[in-house]
Amino acid sequence: MKKRSDKKIEEATNFDQLLDAKYGEIGSEKRNEFEEDSQRFFISEMLKDARKTAKLTQTELAAKIGTKKSYISKIENGKGNLTLETLIKIFEIGLNRKVGITIS
């Protein structure tokens, strides 16, 4: 016999229903954790891509913004605690890119 959540996953017809079935409704603790992890992953991948496009090593990027390579590595692996101020500093000073923020 299948679990209720497995049945909901199988019956999902769009991505929102799939997320609801797997992680709970928007606002639930499990869904909030998933959303935070997703955003952390997205930012880490964007940073890695931008750094590589700029042909910089983690060490070089860290030097440009006055931090350590290990901190850049943590962020790129989705593990570091990243403030908005640091995010802007990394992209605008370290990578010469503009940061835009959308809240929805």
C-alpha cells in the first residue's frame, strides 16, 4: 500500500502540486526549509558561474573583497552564511556585476 504523500506525488499535474505533495503547503516549516535551501543553491551556482566567467579563482575573488578563500568556498557549496551586504560586495566589487533584487 502506498503512502498518502506518494499518491499525491503521482497525481501531481504541475510543479506547484509536486512541491506541495513533497514538502508541504507554502508557509509550512518543511516547505520553508526547502525554499531556503533552493535559494542558497541557486545563489551558489550563480556565484560559481560568474566567478568562472570572470576567470577568477576563489582565492583571487576573496582577495578582491577582503575575505578568505574558505568563505568563498563555503558560499559556493551552499554552506556559508551570506548577508545581502556580502552578496552585493561579491558581485559588484569582486565580479564587476550589478545586483538586482526581486521580491515576490
